[in-house]
Amino acid sequence: MQSTATAPTIQLLTWIDEEPRGYAETVERWRTSCPRLAVWEDALADGFVRVENRRVVVTDAGRMLLPSR
């Protein structure tokens, strides 16, 4: 079941889409200990991002949430 994307999720997706991001960089920047702000974990669980060869990429489902350019 896919959740509704929040503003922080859109920020994360936009940040990842701007340039290639490594897994370690992404987790360091977006991890949190607050369960209400689990942006990285939620985006991964919702299928908006995935990890490929230590790189984080926005999935097709995540791209649909990005503002048009």
C-alpha cells in the first residue's frame, strides 16, 4: 500500500533527482531518529526510491510525484 507523499518526501526525491547520490550520502543526510519524520525510510518502503549498486535512484513511482520541469 502506497502512502501519500509529504513535502519532505518531495524534497528528498527532488534532491536525489538533481544529481547521482550514493547510498551512504543519502542515509547520512536524510536519516532521523524521529519516527514522525522517517522520510528516507518511508520513501524506500513506498517504492519511490531504490538502491542500485550503492546508488540511490528515483523510481518511476517517485518520478510521478516530482513537479514538472
